[in-house]
Amino acid sequence: MSQTLTPERVRADVAELLGCDPAEIEPDENLTDLGLDSVRTMVLVERWRAAGAATLEYPDLAEQPELAHWTELLTGGNA
């Protein structure tokens, strides 16, 4: 079952794995600096693939670990 990826969903998924409130994440903040490691990033890759981002790969996220970039990549919208 495919679910729609929205900017809110992307933010909420990241916040869940960081253990924080979604509003606490600044769009241009480095998510690695906030504690998002490679294992958690792979969890997001798999989650978002299941939700419809079938071509998403780990390097797509790792090269620029910022919420705004990820949101643009996954939804075409702003964080």
C-alpha cells in the first residue's frame, strides 16, 4: 500500500527517529549533527520507499542531510 509523502510526513518521520518534536527541526539544520546516524537514515529510506519513493537511495539523503533538501527531493515542496 502506497501512502503519500508530504512535507509534514517527512518532518514527522525524521523527528520520530531523532526523538524530538517536529517543530524543533530547522529546515537547513544538519540532521547528522542532531544525531541522525546512517542506520536511522536507512530506516527512513526503507520507510519512504514503502510509501512510494521507490527510487530513493541512501546517498540521495546522505549527501545533503538537511530537512529542506530531503523534503524537496521527496515531495517537491518546502520543509
